[in-house]
Amino acid sequence: MAHKRCLDMHKPNSLAMMPKHRRRTRLRLKTERPIPLQHLANLGLFEGISPNDLANIATVLQARQVPPGEYVLHEGDKGSSIFIVQDGELEVLKLTTASDFKVNHLRRGDFFGEMAILDQQPRSASVRALTEVWLLELHQEDLFNLFNKYPDSARLILERMSLRMRNIMGELQAQLEALHKSHHQLLQTYDATLQALSRALDLRDTETEGHSQRVTLYACRLAEALGLSAEGIQTIRMGALLHDVGKIGVPDAILRKPASLNPEERLLIQQHPVWGYDMLKDVGFLADCLPIVLYHHEKIDGSGYPAHLTNEDIPLGARIFAIVDAFDAMTSARPYRKVVTPSEALEELRRCSGTHFDAHLVDVFSQIIPALISWTA
């Protein structure tokens, strides 16, 4: 027996190992605290109920004391009672993977737990005491009996429950709108940051100043013409703004060289898609645009870089961007290459359709580009 007790001492205590905020506790029943009818009549759920009905309701209510920090309800539990806050404050918590998220604050006169006993579904949230709390508990069976015995009072109680649900829906709608506004502001901040980075890259390579803004416009319009979703177009936009971010790693002597690159320099600058991908791969909200950054120099026949992809193995965003990038490069002033007219640039794109560029995308681009630029034949 001594050996068994020794072993028992080393058994893990499941309650001790459980995080404190997840431990389940038993409510303390206190029968000595009286429930004056006048006090009961001042609680929102029972306002307007006749003294006679109120006296009968009081006989089935149980007063419970909850110390600070202890849970009254746990999310997912089966519902069997409704609770009315007599004194004290509580918080309503929604379980998340990281912690419990506070969704409501309860004070004297509030009530909770009615949904689970009306729809027979598990508790939708947890409730924890913030201060010492006194609750009045009404069991499901007693509540349903009240509906049968005192229909007028039951109607008032149901109206209060319905009003509370409407108020909760209104609060949730307001929270949803606030969340949407915050999300929109966050996206605007991200977008402004991307644009600032894009302009900084263009300014570093003075020969391509404005390039990122132009190709972003062309790429988004081509994506719209192809019927991409709003989310798809936004992905194209972010990829276009960041397509050359890897050139941060290219020395100025190569990036600003006013002549054609030699083979060694060309091999170095061809690393910029990989460098750009490596820079951005851990930024979660940019994940969808990474294929544009990495593959925008791939060609349909496999002669591009860095992965030598072919045809539709090249992501659509990268195929779109390859066309607009080449068009802007041909129609922009470069010290090592003669500027060509938009018509000549389109002719070159058509000539390389099926080898360098997606033929269908070139056809669509040819239809939309005249409206985007000052056309020169």
C-alpha cells in the first residue's frame, strides 16, 4: 500500500496542469440570502410582472455566489439554466485558439444563458465573474412550468429575452462595422507602404522612374479585361508594385550602368526575382502575389528565368505581368535601347506570342492599351 501511495503522489494532477482560465468550477449554492420581491421586481427580466406571479417565481429561483475569476458557464456545455445578475460584474468570453476573447460585459439586472435552454444547443460562450457575483438561477424545467402556469408573465419574460437578442444583434452589427472599417484602414496602410517602397525602387534606378506605377496600371486593366475577381486584381496590383523589390540586392554600378550588361552582370541581375521572393516570403498578406515577384521573367517556351517554366505552368499573374513589363520597357527611354512607339511595341509582342508571351493575353492587351496611353502610331 505504501508503494501505491508513493506512485499516486507522482500521478499528474489534471486540474493543476490545466490553465487557470480554463478550469471548470462548481458554483456555490447559498440558500440563506433572501430574495426580496421588491428587489426582484427591479430586475429587468421581471419588471411589470404581478406581485402574485413574482412571489411564485421567487420560490423556484436559487441564489448562487460566484467568487471573482470563477466560471459560471463554459462554452460548449449543455444549457440547463438561465441566470439573472443580482449583484456584481461578469464577462462573456468566446473561445479562440490563443485565448478567450471578451465579447460582452454583464452587470446587475442583466441575464444570460437563455439561448441554450430555448434552442437546446450547447452554450455559445463562457461567462466568468470579474467581482464577487450573486446570481439568481432558474432551471429549464421551472422556466417552462412558469410558461404554463403564468402565461401573462411568461409573455413579458419572452419579450425581454427577444429584446435582449435584438440588442445583442445590434451590438454585433456595430462591432462588425467597426472591424470592417479597421480592416479597410489596415489595407490602405499596407497599400500606401507598398506604393512608397515601389517609388523608392524606381527612384534608385533613375532610368526606370515611374515604371512600377505604369505597369501596375496596365496589369490591373488587363486583369479586369480578363474578368478576374476584385481579390485577383488586388493580388496583381501588389505583385506589380513589388515585382522588382529584389533589385535592392543589385549593386548600383550594374543597376545604373548606361550600357548593355556583360554576361556576368546579366547572371547577377537575373537573381533579383529569387532575392525578391526570399525577402517577402514570410510576409503573410503578400503570399498570393509572390508568384508574380518570382516568375515575372519566365517565358512561354521555357527560355526565361529563374525556373524555366513553360506555358500554363507559369502563373497567370506572372504571364500578365511579363507582357505589360515588356511593353513599358520598349516604350520608355533607356540609354542602352532605342524607344519604340506603342504600335511598334505591340507588333513586337505579337511577334513573340507563343514563344515569350501568352498569345491570348497579348490579344486582349492589344485591345485595351490604346485607351491607357497617349497613342502614337
